[in-house]
Amino acid sequence: MRVCSLAVAGWSISLLVSAPEVWAAGKNAGEIKSQERAAKRACLTGDFSNGVEILADLFIKTGDANHIFNQGRCFEQNNRYEDAIARFREYLRNAKNASPEDRADAEKHIAECRALLGEKRSDELDRGGTAAPASPPAAAPAPAPAATSPVPVPQPAVLPPAASAQIPGTIVAQPAPYPVLAPALVVAQPAPPPPATNAGRGLRIAGIACGVLGLASVGTGIYFYAQARSYSDKVSKQKPPDPADQDAGKQAETMQWVFYSIGGAAIATGTVLYILGSRAADATSASAAGTGVATIAPMFGPGLAGILAQGAF
């Protein structure tokens, strides 16, 4: 390994230059040398950002950790001590095959950068530090307000009736000669539900319908009675009687009694239903007529007390 030194403007920088045997096969050694010179020039002229970037590109191309070491030296020469310490430590992690002397050299640069960093911070504090401003004096507590006694409020003078009568323009209240009635207290009974206007209406309608059906059945029975009577008179005049007329007369007589029975049952059922409906309506009207309102008022006065009650039921 070869160390190259260059003096510019009174200060020098030393960079580690890798030996030719570390370059990978097929690499352009002339181009790499040119990039190393450009990086060195950028670091010496204060353009450390460009120099560090070129060295990073060289490390990617070659895998040589010496370029990381040179990044640390570039930061160190430009007073970027924190960045320099980070690069020297990165060099120690990547330089697996570095000699003990090279590792000791990196450790020495780390120690120097830490010392320079401490001095730099101390100088900055000495130049820019100022004494802490004195805390303002505590404000004196505000005096408590003096306790004030309540101002007495004059009360109106109360004069006896005899004295008030002697002062012109004074109105004297006289006792009421009649009992005083307090506001009446009205006690209303709970209002019953509104009467059902249709109470029993369905039963009455059903009774009427059954009555109409019964009358129709009775009318039909009367018709068959007339038919049976006609066939009976006709057969009585026939010599010999016609069997067809005899059968028709018997059938009409049978239907007569069938319709008489249906009509009678329907009329009886309708009568019962109508009576039940009428009774339901009467019961509803009677319950609605029992509603009343009672009025209770206390009554009091000089030497008199009592209760006045009035109501309608």
C-alpha cells in the first residue's frame, strides 16, 4: 500500500492509494487513477461533497475499503468531524483484510476527530454563549380588598291603624265584612269512554235479515200450499186419477211444510237477535247518563270557616 501526500495552501492531506494487485480483472486502471486524482482535488479545494461522491463510486466499482477510509480523511480535512468518525468506523467494518497497522491508523484518526469535535463545540459555546437572563422579581401580591360591612337598608315604618288614620292621604285596610271564598277546587269524575253509538247494531241488523228470510220462506211455503191444493182438486176430478199429478201434488205438499219450518225458525231467530241488540243499546245509554261533576270550594272569613260543595249527577 502506498501513501501519497499533497500540500496545498499550507496544509496537507494524505490518502491511501490501493496497490495494483487489488483491482479486479478487466478494470480500467487508468480511469480509476483519474477518478482518484479528481477526488483528491475536490477534497483539497473544499468541494468535499463531490470528492466523497467520487470515492463512493470507486468503492462500488472496486470493492476496496480504502476508498471509505479516504472519505473519512476528506471529511476530516474539511472539519466535518462527525461524518469523518462515521466513515472511519465504516472502514473498520468493511476492511476485513486490513493490516493491524491500518486498523490502528483508523482508530487514531477517530480519536483525533473526537478530540477536535470536542474543542470545536467548546469554542462555539465560548463565542456564542451568554449568561442566562436574571429572572424578573416576583410581583408583590395584590392587597386584599378591605372588608366592607353591609349597608343597612331602611325598612318602611309600620304604623298602627289608629296612627295611620291621623296622617292625611293614608289608606287603612279594613277587615272584610263578608266571608272570602278561595278559588274553587273542581273535582271531576273520570270521564267514561264515549258511548258506543253502534252498540247492538249488528245484532239488530242480523235479526232483521233473519226475519226477512223467514218471511220469504213462509211465502214460498204458501206458494207450494197453493200448488198442492190445485193438484188435489185436479186429481179428485180424474177417473182414474193420473199418477203424475198425484206425485206432483205430494211433492208440493212436502215442500210446503219444509219452507214453513225454515221460515218459522228464521223469524224466531231474527226476533231474538233484534231483542238482544236493543237491550245492548239501552244499557249503553244508561251507563252514559251516569256521568257527573262535583265542585268543592273552601270558604273562610272572620269567625267563619267551612267547605262549599256543589255537583250535578
